[in-house]
Amino acid sequence: VCNVSEESLRAGESENRLTEKVDGFLKERGLRPSVKICSTVEEEAATFFETSEERQEYLLDFGLEETGLSKVVLEVSDLMNLDVFYTVGPQEARAWPIITGTIASEAAGKIHTDMEKGFIAADTIAYEDYVRHNGEKGARENGKYRVEGRDYVVQSGDVMHFKFNV
């Protein structure tokens, strides 16, 4: 992670002599380029805005689509081969980290071992479909709700409801 100035970020010049040195060092070792952030922008984005729309507008002023923290989390997750699936209920939504390539029955076991042992099926909606269609009901109405079996490879962002019997 390289911290760059607000002015550099706004001008779209997150590359400078120091970040180029860091990226050269990483490239020589076959590693990914650094993630460039501006700590001032990160702090302001995290503390000064009441709505996500205001925060997004602020980030766009710097030519950013997401915070640096989000970029770091995505990079670390990718490096560690981590994905996430969600469970959503009437009062709670929860993210569950899993290793990339995890099958549905193993994902159920992340919630409780009994769910893995008695796995029957997983009602599944892709995250993008869940958001686009305003939740489970809309996803069902638009044919985006599906039932997956034990060996289904969970995709990052899947919204899942597990059926099991013990």
C-alpha cells in the first residue's frame, strides 16, 4: 500500500518517483503492483458523510469508484484465496468467509457442523441479482433464485439459505 497526496490523487497522478520504485521492486519479485491510497481522503470518506451517496460523490471528485480500504480488502482476499457468501434473514444479514472453491455443503458447515452433516440443498441467489431485484422476492419473480446441491462450488457473493436435516 502506497500513501499518495490528495493533490496527486485528484490530478490522477498516483504514480510518482516513490510509488514507481515500490512497484518496480514488487514487479522484480513477480508480485502485484501496490494499491495507492490517500489517507486523508480515506479518513474523510469514513467520517464526514451521512449517506453512501454523499460518500460516493466525494470519491468521484478524486476519480475513485471505491475507497482504498475496499481495494486493500479485495486484494488481500484475492491473495489469500478468500471468497464470501451471505445469509440474510428478517433481522440480520451476515457475511461468511470461505476459501475459494468451497462446495455448498462445506459452506453450510461454516455456520454449524450439523448443517454440513445433514445438508440437503442450498437456495442460492447471486449477490448482483439479489441487489438488482431488491431481495429474495424480486430475485424469485425474475427467475434468479435457484436450488443447488452438495457439490455446487459457491461463488463469491452468493446469498444462500441452507436446507438440512439432522
